[in-house]
Amino acid sequence: MISYYCKNCNIKVEHSECPVCGQRTQMKSELYWCYDCNIPVFESDCPICHSQCQYFTSDARPVFPEERLLIEIILGKPLAFVNDSVWNGASNRYYVNGKHVPLSIGKINKQDPDFIRSELEKYKSKNVTAQQPPLYQN
């Protein structure tokens, strides 16, 4: 959930201006992962199943099937995450089912572009996935 924080007063506030000192506040975002529902949520308690969630990242976007396949090929695991929930979080970190997947620039730079293209072509017809679950919001 996006919230506001006043660094000057060291308090959480509801608006972009601190009601105590009048200074501009900073926006802060926190996303949590519900492992029972396998979805990101805005609260530390899942609004669906009410289980305790783990901090996930400050920002996340769904990874589309083509990008997911590219990640899988770079990792040497084509179609490994086809039925999983894959997200790109803050600082370009990838997550599969709420868990960080290590993917370094060094590993990407070592890849042969022709091999990557051929693998993408080879697996594109099998790159069908269930719809990415939405970010749950009350």
C-alpha cells in the first residue's frame, strides 16, 4: 500500500504534506506475498484467507509470457515457470511465487544472442500460461 512518511517528524501521515511541520512527505510503498493464495497483497495479513504474509518488495509488475520465457532460457530452464506467478520487483529483481530468482547482468551478458533467439522460437508455441493473478486490493 502506498503511504506517506514525514522524515522531519519521523511519523507516518495520510497526505503529501505533514500536518505537524508542514513539510512535504515521502511516498512509501510496501507489498506483501500471501503464500497460501500465491498472490501479492497490500497488507501484512491477506484480505482473502487472513493468513500472515511476508514482505515482498516495494514495487512489482507482472512479467508477461515472452519475458518469462526469456528469463527461463537465460537460467537454462525453458518453461520452468509457465504455471507460476512471475513478477518484476523493485531494482529489477525477479520473483517466482513470491521468492527471489537470482538473475545477474553477468549471466545475461554471457548469453549468445543467436542461441537465445533460437530457443525463443523453439518454445514460443508452448509458451502458454494461465492468466497472471491481479494484485489484490480491497
